[in-house]
Amino acid sequence: MKRVHRLEEKRTMANLTLEKEEMKRKAWHDRNLWKTEIKERSLVLLYQPSLYNKKEKKLSPRWTSPYKGTFPEGMVRLSSLEGIQIPLVNQSHLKPYEP
């Protein structure tokens, strides 16, 4: 019976240690996360790796031309400089355009 009780204690200690390590890892990740500020109507580049054949154009850029972005409900609606609308994209696929 003592062995079972010790086993349960070891499991709880392992779970506590695991939770502490996960919290440390999350804190480190949040601290070192790149923070990109993209403002309404600013110019952004869109990341689209599927447009290119990886074998033919290995060193070609995966970022497509600048777009203007608007932010309805957390997603980003893009329009080209000519005014053509592009479907909603996630903000993580964008980076600020710096000419």
C-alpha cells in the first residue's frame, strides 16, 4: 500500500514540475516573440509559398507585392494598389512593407 501511495506522490510531483516547465517555456516564447505592428490602411506584404514551384525557383521571394490592409474582426482584408480585393487572410501571413 505504501508503494502505491509513493507512486501517486511521484506522479503529482512530476505533473507540478511539468506545469512549471511549460509556464517557463511560454514566458520565454512570449518574451521573444516578434511583435509586428500593422496599422489600418498601411502597406503590407503577403506570404504565399504555394505560388512558386520550390524546385524551379528555390531562391525566389515568397512575399507578394504590397497591399493595403483593413482589419474586420481579427482577420485582414487586403486590396491591391489598383483596388482589387483579395480574400481574408491571417495577420501572421503579413509583414510591413518597407520601400
